[in-house]
Amino acid sequence: NKWRIVLPDNGRQGKDWEQDSAFYSGNRIQTAKYTWFTFLPQNLFEQFHRLGNLYFFFLVVLNWFPQVEVLHKGITMLPLAVVLLASMAKDAIEDYRKYQYDKTINFTKTRVYDK
């Protein structure tokens, strides 16, 4: 269970090795883009970059004013909530699968060839 750092022999001195080892502190792969704490705000931020979601959000906000209210407030929010929840569930499942794949890749044994 020892960590081995392999740097190419390109004439660097010891101080450069310390600087590089601080910059590349780990050797793990991470393709998942969410964590438990950042999933909701980051996913909502990405969802509202889509024009259709912004349109339905505008209708929901507009429907809160009694002068322009067409339907009940809950009925107007329903399509937006369904679309957001469905896409959140899809993104969560996809990101969890990426996390599992990253975990299996990061814990596989590797061979290091040395002269």
C-alpha cells in the first residue's frame, strides 16, 4: 500500500519536484460533477440555462400577480416542477453511475514498468 510517484527524467531539480508534487497531489480520476452538497444548487443553475425552463419559470412568476393570473398558482407550477424533477433524477442517476465507475477505476491495480 505504498504510493509511488513517477516523474520523467527531464533534468528537473529537487525543488521543482516538491512544487509539482504539491500541484499533482492525487492520481485519481473524477468525472462526476456533483457532490452531495452541490447537487441541488448546481443542477438548478444548469436547468435554468435552458430557455424552456426559463419560459415556464417566467409564467410561474407572472401568475403570482393577481392582475395577470390565468390559472391557479399550483397548476402553473406543475409542468415546471415535473420537468425539473425528471431531469434532476436523470442527472443524479447518471452522476452516481459516473461516481461508481470512477471508484472502480481508481481502485484497480496497476503495473509500473521500470528499467
